[in-house]
Amino acid sequence: MKYSVFSLLKNTLSGHRNWTPAWREPDPKKHYDVIIVGGGGHGLATAYYLARQHGITNVAVLEKSYIGSGNVGRNTTIIRSNYLLPGNEPFYEWSLKLWEGLEQDFNFNAMVSQRGVINLFHSDPQRDAFARRGNSMRMHGVDAELLDRDRLREMVPYLDFDNGRFPIYGGLLQKRGGTVRHDAVAWGFARGADMAGVDIIQNCEVSGFRFDQGKVVGVETSKGFIGASKVGMAAAGHSGQVAEMAGMRLPIESHVLQAFVSEGLKPYINNVVTFGVGHFYISQSDKGGLVFGGDLDGYNSYAQRGNLPMVEHVVEAGIAMMPGLSRIKVLRSWGGVMDMSMDGSPIIDKTHIDGLYINCGWCYGGFKATPASGWCFAHTIANDAPHELNAAFRLNRFATGDMIDESGNGPTPNLH
Amino acid sequence: MPEISKNPKRLSPLENIALPGKYGAINNETPGVILSVCPARSVVSIGARKNMEAKVSAVFKKQYALIAPKPGRSEYTKNLAVHWAGPEQWYVITNSCEEGTLYDKLAKQFSGIASIIDQSHGRVTIKVSGRNACDLMAKGTPVDLHKNAFTKGCCAVTEMAHITVHLAEIADDEFEVSVFRGFAESFWQWLTEMSLEFGYEVK
Amino acid sequence: MRINCPYCGPRPNEEFNVLGDATKTRPDADKATAQDWLDYVYERDNPKGRLEEYWHHASGCRNWLVVKRNTVTHEVYSVVAARDYKKTHPEGVKK
Amino acid sequence: MTGYRLASGGLINREKSVSFSFDNKIYSGFEGDTLASALLANGVSLMGRGFKYHRPRGPLTAGSAEPNALVGVGHGARREPNVRATTLEISTGLVTTSQNCWPSLRFDIGAMNQTVSPFLVAGFYYKTFMWPKSFWEKVYEPIIRAAAGLGTASHEADPDRYEKAYAHCEVLVIGAGPSGLMAALTAARAGARVIIVDEGARPGGSLLFEDDDINGVSAHDWTDGIIAELDKNDNVRIFTRTTVFGRFDGNMFGALERVQKHLTEPDQDRPVERTWRIFTKKAVLASGAEERPLVFGDNDRPGIMQASAVRHYVKRYGVSPGKCCVVFTNNSSGYRTAKCLVDYGVKVAAVIDSRSNPPEEDAGGVKVITGAVISKVKGSKTVSGILVTREGDLENIDCDFIAMSGGWNPNVHLACQLGTKPVWDETIAAFVAPETGSDFLSVGAVAGRFSLTECLKDGAEAGAKASKACGHKPKPIEHFETSSDNLFSIEPLWNIEQSTGKAFIDFQNDVTSKDVPLAAREGYRDVELTKRYTTLGMATDQGKLSNINGLAILAGATGRSIAQVGTTTFRPFYTPVSFGALAGANRGQHFRPVRKTPVHNWAQEQGAVFVENGLWLRAQWFPQQGDESWFTAMKREVKNTRENVGVCDVSTLGKIDLQGPDAAEFMNRLYCNGFKLLQVGKARYGLMLREDGIVFDDGTASRLAEDHYFITTTTANAGPVMTHMEFCHQALWPEFDVQFSSVSDQWAQLAVAGPNARKTLQKLIAEDLSNEAFPFMGAQTVTVAGSIKGRLFRISFSGELAYELAVPADYGDSVVRAIMAAGKEFGILPYGLEALSTMRIEKGHVAGGELNGTTTAYDLGLGKMMSTKKDYIGRALAAREAFHRDGRWNVVGLLPVDKTQKIHSGAHILNIETKPSMKNDQGYVTAVAFSPMVGQWIGLALINDGTNRRGDEVEVWDALRDSYVRAKICDPVFYDKEHVKLHA
Ligand SMILES: Cc1cc2nc3c(=O)[nH]c(=O)nc-3n(C[C@H](O)[C@H](O)[C@H](O)COP(=O)(O)OP(=O)(O)OC[C@H]3O[C@@H](n4cnc5c(N)ncnc54)[C@H](O)[C@@H]3O)c2cc1C
Ligand SMILES: NC(=O)c1ccc[n+]([C@@H]2O[C@H](COP(=O)([O-])OP(=O)(O)OC[C@H]3O[C@@H](n4cnc5c(N)ncnc54)[C@H](O)[C@@H]3O)[C@@H](O)[C@H]2O)c1
Ligand SMILES: Cc1cc2nc3c(=O)[nH]c(=O)nc-3n(C[C@H](O)[C@H](O)[C@H](O)COP(=O)(O)O)c2cc1C
Ligand SMILES: [Zn+2]
């Protein structure tokens, strides 16, 4: 059933009794051409593009819990393509382009909202670093503007320009950046993939791989063995665990990142603003809650929750940037487990095993990548070779020294 | 040659900042907290060389009649305070601030068995006392300061207001807090703000 | 989370910084292969469950500690000083 | 206007009347009232508007879970949105306003939404607003945003103070109802250190609105007696107006104390709120239970509230919410309300019990209709009557308020926040707190024990158990007798399908009984998906009131049991906590501490403009009269230093004192270049790599004695280098006999640079400073100004004849003044970071811009420093292929071809006549300066294969600032290429 005002009207007349499931709940088939492990944004997008771009529709997405239970359903929803390095920028820009047409494509309103993303800077060296980044973006034809204090003040007058501990010098603005309704991304891709014939199988945990003569032939799951010609891993946060089943060790640690939402408010902040020195970023959801986050808790964790010191740290940074937040109340905090890679950049690649592919290492920036990640991973699986856009996201880049280290923090995952 | 003076004056970073007086919610009562900046002193850190703990302890015993403090402990003699500062590491403090004399003396006494570093100018110490001294410290440190847990003779390296401090309880409800010199002013601002509700006197 | 520093006693995690896997040993410069170095610097077991990792008591005694901890429940099993850990695990932990 | 103040009763001070305003109208109440109780006493029950449909709403509860009666408080910078009228204590001058309505609460245009409400079902927005595409951001979204949200918040800085503090105890008791009080008392009597916390303004919990006698005394007296005893005990701390908002690892709890939130004009000496971080050995959760609403048509009308809330208003505040009540219940607790109202002389028209055969209950003589439900509520802004359905028969009953009870939801949140799921208890039809080990015990109502006697015993036992585990000897537990111990019985009633009108499950998020089955139909069947699709339980009460009803309806719609459906995840915060409280005093200027150097005051006197560097404030330039900007100041400072002499504060450099027999070997492992052969009395420039072969930090290190080095680091890396050294020593090579400490704050360090530097310093320093006696890279102890022992290093960042003089910090101020005096005749001037930076660029010295965490020693032109004779951190991985690939970038100089043109750092480099693209990108500008010596802008850049391309012209491409400049790649040393001045 196609979603539109008309379908809504029609169903209203019949008391909303005739809506059908947004996606089916099939039993797994015996064999699929491709199995995707992980029903997060990336897994679902991969299945969607496999079907839509490559005509491969005999595909299953296996999710150990409900779809969207991972990071796609718990992030701060920021999308942007303001990257610096050649390995990253074209990829993220492609992702932003896909976002721009996505809802019409998969017929689900994911509330893609290009509200503008502003990165604040607080010193000359920081400005220089942002200028370098902005110029990288412009080289690639991406919008970027360097705002001085006055222009920034016009846009976001309520930042603490003068009295703050770290006076604000200006900001790098990407107008096309913004936010997307997180859950709707999972649901939209699921619906789109389902309509193209993909089986989405929830509560199906992958517990092992089966190989035959160095080639993958299927996966062991909580619903039994399921055969597959090709398997793609997209288990963000648990990539290390899943890869281990294939005997692989990854340049990845699992860390928890917390996010927060405030009570609902009338429109309070229009853009996404990120406060570099304090590690804080904030936007307002369509529902009215201020959605914000900060730094990793810093220790390895598979618990989807964090501790109080980081809560305090994030909130301190928040008030330092926007003093008006002080009397607003924080409603809820939660955590997500992420793959923190050794250079802060992702991996989309083939593995040493025939028919086995991997998509991991998204750190806390993979939400914005969802469409392009699915697009590139689908390409890599379909063609058994990476696309130009993910050519730099190779597993062996650490061996050759081709790290993609945007922050320059080196192999210390909790600093990226 | 221009001479500054034979006895150059040490300038505390809290000079002209920690001004004597009574502040905050005094309400005719005695202040809940009394703050005073310890006058310039000599601070020397001693780090035992490898496998030399016993010898270092022996020197402490022989020269100063005290036991090298165990983790989290301080020892006091009439002229000296010795605080634990890390494994096989101590701060030796004296109120006399004749430049370099403590350092020279210790360097000689511990020669070959410990590394000696003069830290006299690197730290600023504030004394905190009064009936709310504990309450005040508890606004900063996660160390349990209850009588059963932290008493006279205890010390700790910890954090207050994002600043690393060395905290020692020198008498009941009487603390010395040392911070790196550069942080002194910030720390003072925090300390005094946190003292407002108790009423405080700067001496 | 509270880490029972062998020197300072129990302290909350805001006083510490974490570096990660402590079971690895820095390869011997004379014998190590390129792969040994990659293993040491980049690759991680990243266990779900028990993990031994380096914690630095940065706002305390400034000791590096090896904390044995559960990455799912955050339960802390034991804490020893890194220098002592090294004595009992001269070759790291063999897996 | 139906509510009124009862003639007597209530824990309020009738002597003291308090006036306050709501929506610009002045009302009066009594000390002890909440806004809700005072408004009800004034006959006001309309206090808010619903979120989606803007339906009129009044208070549903009398506590912190309130979903409806949220108001704005105060104005200007103190304006606070979404304050619960049910917990807001009134004080004179309190100003409150309603929210989410326009133009007024009574006539709210938004209520038009009700006419289109059939469309506004769960998730409608996911299906619409997609066409035309451009309309989303321009039209639909702004409308949705303006309609959504609740209160309006201020953008101004908060004038009030907030604090944080730590507390420790052996037994933490959360909740001061009967269970909690007994737990605290028992533990305290055993000698344990106890903290008992309650979110209410006074302890007592449910005893504040129940009539029971305990051991022969009234509940109030009993409570007062216990509080008095606890108060006297030095080992006990009682926190009221304090909510435990979260449980964290290591038995650590976060709590919010509302120190002055109940006062309109807070005292500035005290914080308005304080966040406590409580560490405990054992915790006892005695958080009680929240009464569940019933789901029937129009159950959100003002005047319909929890049955227990009615008791609360009557007994605690002496207010009746109306003149005539109907009680609607499916369990025994509704009867308590009927009886209570009768006792206080309020008319009760009927008790409607949905159970067909309820056990005998005392309804105080009120008519009981069993096996019946409310099928219609009359009235919109108030209730005027109901229609009751019993076995198909209808009956009209007039009433102006309704007390409802659908059972009780134990407040299990804190027991579940670490991930354990609550347990379904069929007999009370509720999820109760799970067992989570011996460090955390749940007692009383939260554990599913609903009789008072049980609660008291339960609390006492937990207090005994917890104190015993802490090594104390609890006394035997006393026997309790209470006046009311009828058993709790309930027959669940989840959804009243016979009723007409919207039946709300989640009042604040406007989730109705139709939305949940719809979600299930559309495939959002997992409880978490239902939550997300419908927003059930996502409002400020976090589902305390709504979740179980929602789960039950979901269970029905999906053919599962409630236990199978399970709950959603419990997370902080138990009730919302302000940003201010969580930040405490770390706000504004005090967000992070400031570090000031020993010569800060002197620099300030010179008029220095400071800049943030790490946490330090550093002098950026020293304006003099006639200076228009930093630019003229910088030029003067550079020129003067290059021609005469300048002094610069470099105290912020990290300084580490390293000693011990293995110091040399340790240095050799830390740095990529050799330090073993460095002579005593000499300094050397050193480069540290990370283990991945990338440059980490640079600085000079001097050998003061065979076994003694003095290391300096960059300002930014002082901390990380120290940490790294500690790691290397403790974790990698504990066998090394070295000791080291940071001495960054011990020394004031001053650079004196320029042709007259020697002459200036020689006036102050006793030792011979001639080139022969103290050549370039010398390092020695000196006597300054006759008495101060300092250390002098002949090192130079500026490229001039230069020294760095370190003196004990407390003398820094005197010494810098002495240097200024000594240099006066030679034209000495201070110079700041701008000049320093210009001079380093003129000399091609690499710094922060080039040490960007991705450059190798080769990239920086320092490849030769990497020793091949020893092991050191970073050696192995620096050998990787990519680090040596042809065409890799390296540091070069850049000179605009047109001397008048300026370049910016952050600009990229393109080959001439190539199109801007990532493929064509040749590198970027890392640093620029206007060089007074060269007379034009100069820059350093990382350019692919740059070293081999000297002389080439390139385009410095800066689209961001619309600047495109031709420049020539050149040697990075722009000034004094032979370094003659350095050695002078
Ligand atoms: C708090 C937070 C804030 C963030 N903010 C942003 C942001 O603002 N912008 C941004 O771009 N990114 C952000 N991110 C990062 C982003 O959310 C993630 O990088 C991205 O969602 C990861 O990809 P995914 O959606 O496929 O992951 P997930 O949604 O985590 O999907 C992985 C799925 O794999 C499943 N799975 C795991 N193991 C198995 C198994 N054995 N068998 C079957 N299934 C399995 C999991 O259950 C999960 O559903 C944030 C992350 C967090 C935690
Ligand atoms: N018969 C019935 O219908 C029925 C049902 C349930 C409960 N009850 C009665 O309720 C009483 C239960 O006693 P109890 O002591 O278990 O609970 P209680 O409700 O009396 O007390 C709980 C207290 O905990 C406080 N609290 C809750 N969460 C908190 C938090 N996070 N931080 C700080 N304070 C918090 C509340 O403000 C309250 O004061 C008994 O008298 C019982 O008989 C009766
Ligand atoms: C962008 C965003 C907005 C959210 N808004 C709310 C909200 O208004 N109310 C709420 O209770 N939770 C909100 N949440 C948090 C979710 O309830 C939930 O905590 C989060 O998705 C993580 O899932 P979990 O808590 O079930 O593990 C929001 C989450 C996200 C990612
Ligand atoms: Zn410690």
C-alpha cells in the first residue's frame, strides 16, 4: 500500500482498520542469494539497494532483536557531509545526495530536514582547521561557508559569544546538513526493501558461519541454519563479535556513546550546532525535544548505557555554549554501542573469505552514512569489488599505512 | 649588575586575590569555613630509585625519625610534613622557605637512592577549616571524608572542580589542599563560591 | 563505575582515562614481524564479557592500572598496578 | 469552578496565606500548598492543554508523574517551562502561566485539531507530507514544529547558582514512606551510616495521605517520631525535596536536591539545585507505587484523577477537587477514596467497581455498583456527569469529579536502570522490582507488597540485612500492628471498549487506545517498536502512568500475555533534571579552570591581549599607543626582536624532570632521535613519535647531569606526553630505573631573543654568556640577579640569538621586570604569540599546524632524525609503505607571486590551470604570516612531493574566502637561511 495523503484519507474513513503491515514477517527460506547480518540502518539499506540497484531480490536481513534496535534507533540524527579527507568526502557527499531524494524513493517520510549544521570554532588554529575542511568540501562541489562571529550571531544569537570560557570566533556552516528522524530511516528502508521482495527477519540472531572449501555457504542462527551464496556483515557495535565467528580480528573496539533528550519545548533552536572544545552537539526534534550528545564514556563497553560523569560533562559543555539551557530539563539518556575503529573511519570491504563481506567501524558518525553505506556495500557484494566511493575503506589500510584519520588522533579509538 | 634583592620576595598567585574578610551567609554566626593561603614554603618531591624503598625509609627514620608514609598517609614532625604522593614517592614540606635549603639537604641525604625534585614554586596550598570544612571538600572530591574513612594523617590525590589537588587532613576538620600554581586562582574562585552558603572568612 | 585503585582506594571513573587492551605485549624490536606490530597497535579481540584493560589514574596517583572488568555488566573483578601486572604476565596473555 | 478548600485538615499552614498568579490572575493559597492544590482550592481545574489535540486538561495526579498540569514558571531569564503544578510548592510572588495554548487556555485555537483528529493517528506523519518535496522544510515542518513541544524556554543566561557534591554512606534508602522509614531506622539503630532520600517536601510517602494507625498511633505521629529519631542520629542524613534520578555502576546514585526551588526569590548564597553523587555499599529501594489510570472515553477531562490523588488533595492539602465524586475502580484502593471523601464530608455519588464479584470492601456507606464501567463522560472543560453501563443497562449519574483507580504500578525504575527487567506479578496485575543482587534491595510497594504491615516489616528486614552486611549488628525486628490490613485485590481492566470518546493511555503524548492496536496492525508489534511508533511512554512521566495499560492493550492486540510483551527499557532520569543542576558551578567562565602563568599580571600590566591555549591564557600581542590592530603590534614586535631584543613568556611549555640511572636509555626509547650521547650541559631538539609512526610531539631536552634530563613539550601536549611517559615506564619498561615528575608549574620560563639578548641577560646573570663559554644549545644552571637560581638554555624558536631562562615560578614576576629593566637600553619589548608564530614561520620551524597527527617525520623534513640504531616508540610502523610512497606530501614554503597578495591557512593547493577537485588537490596551507622581514605574506604548506617541486608555481585555492592566489613553492626557511644569527 503506497503511503500518501490519499491513502491516509481513505483509511481514516474506514477507521484505520485496513492498514497492512509496513513489512512482512516471513519465516526464513532455506537459501538466499545474499544474507545481511544486522537489521540496522546499514543492513536494511544494503538489502534495499541490492534489490533496487542490482536486481538481487532473494535477500534476507537477519536481525537479532527488532529492526532499528541498534544505533540507527538511538543516535542524535545528524546528517552532514563536512569531511576533510579524500577517502571520506565524496562518500559522505554521495550519502547526503541520496538522503535528499530518499523519502520519495522509499515512500516513507523520514523527515529529512536540512536545517544546517554549524561547527563552532574558538581559536585561530581551529578556524584554520575548519577552513581546510570547508575548502575540501568546496573542492568536491559541496556547500560550505565560514561564518565570522557577526554572521554566526545573526543565525544563533543565543550562544555565549563573550562570557564563555572559550569565546566563540565563528563557525563552519553546511546548510545542506541537518537531521533525519532516526527510526523512520530503519522503517523506510525496511518497507522499501520488503516491497522489493527482501525478507526481513527479526529476532534472528546469527551465531556462526558455515563455510565450504573457503567459501561461505550460510549462517547459523537462533532460527536454525540458513543457506546463502553471499553474506554481508553489518552489525555495527557488534562487528567484532560477528567477525570473530569468521575467525577475523578487527581494528575495532566497542564503546558506548550516550545521547540525551530534553522535555518537549516550543521551537528553541533551529540548526544543528556543535561545540568542538566541549564535545557537545544539539538540535531540536520535530516533536520538540532537544536532542544532544557528547563524547564517548571512554571505556570499552557492550552495555547500551553509560555513566554519570559523562552526563555531567556533556551538560556542562551544553550550558557553556548555550547558557539558556540551564533551566531546561533533561528527560532521558541512553547509550549505543559502536564500533570505534583505529582511525575513526569505516570499513566496507570484501574479506579474505569468498562470499563474505564486511561493513563496520562507523564510530559515532555512521547514521549520516546510511544510504551511501548501503549503496556501496550492495555494490561491493553484487560485484565482488568495492565501488570507487568506498575504495579507501579497506581492511588492509592499516597494514599499508593508508589510514583515514580525520582527527589525527591515531590508533586510540576512544579519542576519535 | 642589577640585583632584585638579596632575599627576593616570592609572589603568590593568590596575592591580591585572597583578601581577608568575611563573606557569604555569615548571619551573625561564626563562619562555617575559614580559608587561608599557606605562606610560601618549601616542597620537595622524593622518588625512590628502583629497589631502594628500604634505604629511603631508613634515611627518613634516621634523619627525621619518621616512617615513610604508606599510600594515602602523611607523617608530621615539628618542622616537616611528609605526604605520600605516589608509589615510592613523597612530598616533603617545610614552612621555612629559604630557597633551596630543603632541596640541598634532601639531595645530600638521599643521594644515590632517590631522585629529588624541587617543587616549592609549583604548588599553592590553601588551608580549609571550620565546622563546614568537610561539607565544602565534599563538593569537590569523591573521596569519602567521613571520620571512619579519612582522618587526621590521611591524604589523597584527587580532583576538585576539574583540577587535580593534593588533599591532606592535618587536624580534625582541618585540611590542606594543594594545587598546581597556574590553577590557583581558578581553584580559589571555585572554593569561595562553594563556601558562600556556609559563610566564610579569609584569614 | 568505581575503580578500586590499589594505591588510592575506590574512585569514580571520572578520575581515570582508559587506553584499552592490556593483554598485549609490545613486540620485541629485533624479532617482530610487520604483522606482530599490526596486531599490537591495531587489532583487538574486543571481547564481550571479561576484558583486561589499561586505566590511568590521571587525577589521582597517576598510576597505570590493569583493570579486569566485564564489558557487558561493567562489573569490576580486580585492579592491579600495571607494573605488577607486567611481573606476572611478562609475555602478555596468550590466547 | 468546583473544587474548594475544606474547612479543616491538611498539612498546610492555614495561618499563612500565600498569593501567586496563574495566567495573570492572582490567587491565594496556604503555605504547604502546591500550585495544583491551591488552584483546585480556588475552583480552577483547567491547567493545561493536550499536546496533539489541545484538549483541556487538569491535574491527573498529585505528584511527580503529572502529565497534564505542566505550567511555565517565572519570567525573563528565570522562566522555566514544563513545571509540574502538582509538585510546585507555592510561595509569595510566584508567577505561573499555562502552556501549549493560544490565545488563551480556555479558548485555544489549537483545539481545532480535534476536528481533524481522525487523521492524526499514530505515525500519520510518516505517511504524508512527502509531496511536493520542497514543502517539507518550507511548509509542513515549521507548522509541525510550532504545534509540537510543550513550554517555552528562555534563551537568557540563568542568574541562579547550582552546585554538585558527593555523599557516601553504607545504606542508602530511596523513598521515605513506611517501608523506607523502617529500613532507615533499622539500619541506623544498628549503627550504619544511612542516607534516606525522598522527593517530597516532607517525608512520609503515602502516609501523608492515608489514615492508618501504626502500633496504635496515627500515621502522622508515627512518621514524626521516626523522623525525630533519625534526625538526632549523627550517622543519618535525611534529604527531602531530593529525587534519586539514576542508578549507575558501582552502586553510585545520582540525586537532585531542590534546595531553593520552592522559593520565588532564591538566596544567592545558596544554590537553587544541587546534584548529589551518592556512593553507597547497600541500597534499599522503597519508592512505592504509582496509581494507574483507567482507559475509558474522555478519561482526560479536567476533574478526572487518580483515586489516590483525590485522597492526597483532601488529606494533605485540605482541598476537595469537587463537590460530588464518582469513584471508578477495578481494585480495592478506590474504596479508600470513597471512604476518605465521606469522612471529610464530600459527597460521593457512587463507587463503580468493574469487578462483578469484588470482595467485601468498606465504601463508607456509598452506593457501590459492581460489574459496571463508565461509558460516557459529560462535559468538556469540566465534568458534569457520567453514564454508567452495567450488563447493558445505562444509568446517568451527576458528579463533578471522578476518582479512578486501575491498580498500581510499582516505581521499579531504579531497580531496572542497569538492565534487569521487572517481573510480572499476576496477583496484583503489575510489574514489580526484580532481584538484582545483595547490594540493592527493593522493599514495600515497589516490590509488590501493598499492605502497610508488610511494608513496615519489609523495610525493617531490609534495613537489618543491609546494615548487617556492612558489619553492624541490627536489633531484632519489632512487631507491627496497623489499623488497615485488608488485602489488596484487583481484577484487571485494560480497555473499556463500551465507552465513547477518545480514551487516553498516555495523557501527555496523546496516545489513545486506538493507536496501539493500529501500530500492532502495521507491524510495529515489538513493544519497543510500538513505543517508538506511537510515542507511548515517551513523555515526561516516562510511562509511569501509561505503560502498563499500553502493554496490556498491545498484548491483547497481538495475542500475547503482558509478561510476554514485556516492558520498554528503564533509563535515567527518574524525573527530568535541569541542565543547570547537572552542570553545577561549571558554567560560563567556570566551565573549565583557567591556568595563568607566573608572569600573567606583568603581561596584563603591559596591556597584553590574551588568548586561550589549552587551559592557559597566553599573551597574544602587546598593543601600544597608536596600534590599530594586532597586525601592527605583531610587526613591531617581530622587528624589534629581530633588530634589538624581545622577551616572551614561554612558561606554558610542558616541563618534565627526568632522573635515574636509566634516564638516558629511557630517553632513547621515547624519542626517535638519540639522546644517549648528548653531553651534560647541552640541549637537543627531540621528536617523539606515536607507536603508529606518526609524529606525536617535539621540544628540546637538556642533559643536566649524567642521570638527569629536563624535557620540554609543546603547551598542548604537556599532559599527553607525561601520560605517555608514565605508560612507557609503568606498562612497557618497568625495569627502567627512572623517576620523573611534571615541573611545568615550578618554573617560569622566559625567552629572550634578538641580537641584544646576550647583552641584556649578561647584565642579570653572573656566569659568562659569551659564545665560547655558552654556545648554541648550551644548558646550564645560572644565578640570576645575584640570588635566584635559574636554568638557562640557549635555544631558539625565533631563529635569533636567543635564550630561555627558567626561574622558580614565584620569582617570575620579579625576573621579567628585571629583564625589562636590563634590556631597556637595548630597546627590549615584550612579544606575544602572534610575533612568535610569525618568526617561527619565517624560520620554517614546524609547530602545531604541521604536527597535525597525520604527518610523519619525513613529511616534516625531519626524517633524518629517525635513528636506525635503536628501538624507539614508533619505529616499526613508520616503515609502512604509504609513509614512503612517492609523491607523499611534505612541508614547504609558499610565497605569493604578487607580493601584495595575502594567503590564508586552510587554503588548498592546486596545480596551475587544473580544476578544483579532490583528485587534483595537492595539499593545503598549514600556517601563514605576514613577514615584516620578507615584506609580504608567507606560508608553510604540506604539498604532495613538495620538496622536489621548489620553484613551481601553484594556485592557493581558498573558495571559502573567495581568494585565489598564485604562489611559488619554496624553501621553508624565509629568513636568515644560513642561521647565522642563531649562532652569533
Ligand atoms: C548515541 C549515538 C549518537 C550518534 N549520533 C550520530 C549522528 O548524529 N550522526 C551520525 O551520522 N551518526 C551517529 N551515530 C552513529 C550511528 O548511529 C551509527 O554509526 C550507525 O547507526 C551504525 O549503523 P547501523 O544503523 O547499521 O547500526 P545498528 O542500528 O546498530 O545496526 C546493527 C544491527 O545489527 C544487529 N546485530 C548485531 N549482532 C547481530 C547478530 N549476531 N545477528 C543478527 N543481528 C545482529 C544489531 O541488533 C543491530 O540492530 C550515533 C551513535 C550513537 C550510539
Ligand atoms: N491498598 C492499596 O491499594 C495499596 C497499593 C499500593 C500501595 N499501598 C500502600 O502504599 C504504601 C507503600 O509504602 P512504601 O513505603 O513502599 O511507598 P510510599 O509510596 O509510601 O513511599 C514511597 C516514597 O518514595 C518516594 N520516591 C519514589 N521514588 C523516588 C526517587 N526516585 N527519589 C526519591 N524519592 C522517591 C516517594 O516520593 C514516596 O514518598 C503502603 O502504605 C501500602 O499499604 C496501598
Ligand atoms: C532523536 C531521538 C529523540 C528521542 N526523543 C525521545 C523522547 O521525546 N522521549 C523519550 O522518552 N525518549 C526519546 N528518545 C529516546 C528513546 O526513548 C530511547 O531511549 C532510545 O531510542 C534508545 O533506546 P532504548 O532506551 O530503548 O535502549 C529519543 C531518541 C532519539 C534517538
Ligand atoms: Zn590511584
